[in-house]
Amino acid sequence: MNSYIKASNAPMKNIGLIKLYNNDDFSQMKKAGKLVAECLNYIEPFIIDGVTTQYLDKLIYDFALSKNSIPATLNYRGYPASSCISLNNVICHGIPSNKKLKNGDILNIDITLILNGWHGDTSRMFKVGKISRKAEILIDTTYQCLMEAIHLLKPGIHTGDIGALIQEIAEGNRFSVVEDLCGHGIGQIFHDHPNILHFGKKGQGYELKEGMIFTIEPMINAGTKDIRLLSDGWTIVTKDKELSAQFEHTVGITRDGYQIFTDG
Ligand code: MF3
Ligand code: CO
Ligand code: CO
């Protein structure tokens, strides 16, 4: 079966085929990606002891609207905020709240902005004051997982190569890879085919082709890979209450490599 389709021939929904985008689409994605990277840059100096995550979320909302963009998470399947802010043992989808940041916290801020109909999706880890050595190593390793996976990208490799490398780096540092959540195709819709797993085996999965656009967003746990969903229906935490870290970029596959859209 042919798993790929020119995006210009495809309906704007997940049809289980991999959409291949053209140069114009890539420049739209670069604009959306640059904007969301700038949003994280803008928010960074506000991340200090005593500030609430709700306040950060409000700043993100105002930034988005001031740039003629829309936070994709707002009302997405009922999600109530403009960002996901995931603290310490929260793996992802943390809902901004009146909880105050405190010295020693680590947090992931994940933002998706829609600009002219195109989605830029990125997240980074931030630190409040002085953090533990273990937290530092977890954050550095998670960033290494994302960036080394990106450096592999080119037509002809497989999505399994991405997962295998991330798993090798994480487990090599005695951390674990969350398996229940994954990266995703993205473009004019937020979450599209295919899933990009952060674990797996070389050569397995889908072959990468020029024109593909997707996210890589490894979630790496200090303890076991097991997750738990809180009763709010969104917040995903580590089952063993250990720390978790995540970084995310939106990338496109070019003729001989890749383009990172969300690197500012
Ligand atoms: N931004 C997240 C991602 O990387 C998705 C969040 S969906 C939400 O795919 F509804 F939880 F906000
Ligand atoms: Co994503
Ligand atoms: Co995201």
C-alpha cells in the first residue's frame, strides 16, 4: 500500500497517510516554528521562584494573540490552556494552575502556535534557581536524545532509527523512555499520522521521505517508564514520582537532510 500522499491532494484531516509538503509549505512552517520558539524565549525571564504557572500561561496567550497567532491547545479536545506546563514528576500535559514555582523545580513548557493555519510545536526544559545534579543530568540527556535523533534525519532512514537512538542514549544513562506518548505528523492539523515513537528498532517503522513534517518530543524518566493519568483527565505523571524531562522540535525532511522549524 502507498502510505504517502502529496499534502496538496489530501483533505485537512488525519487519513492515515503520510503527507508530503512542498517548499511553500516549509516556509509557512518556518514562520510558525520561529514564532513559537520566540514565545519560549520571551517567557524564559519570567520563570522565577514564586510565579504561578497560570501567570506564565496568560503571558503566552497574550504573546500569541499579539503576533496574530492562536495557541493550538486552547479548547483542543477540551484542554483549558494556551500551554502545557509540566513540573518535576509531571511527564506532560500539566495544566497551568495557581501553584507557585519554587527553587529547585524543573519544568517543561510546551507550546503550539497556529500562524496562518500552520502549527509550530515545541517544548523546552527550564530550571528554577539551583537544581539537583540528577535533574541536571536528566535534562542534558533528554536534550541530547532529541538533538542526536534530529541529526540522523534524512530521506531513506526509518522512524525506528529515531526511536532506537533515543532509547540507546536514555538507557545508556540509566534513564527510561516513556512509551505511551509520542511525536506526530503536523502541519495544517495539530496531530497527524504518523506517530513518531521514541523507542524501537533500527530499520523498523516508516521510511522517511522528502517533504515529511513531524515532531520529535522524547519524554525521559529518571525512574521507571510507567505513567499515571491524574483525575483531571490530562496531567500525566511518573508512577514512581521520580523526575521526568522532555524537549520537542518540529522538523521537516529535506532532499538530503532536515530543517528544524522551531529553533528560532
Ligand atoms: N503540545 C503537545 C504535543 O507536543 C500536545 C498537547 S495537547 C493538549 O503534541 F491538549 F494536551 F494540550
Ligand atoms: Co507535539
Ligand atoms: Co508540544
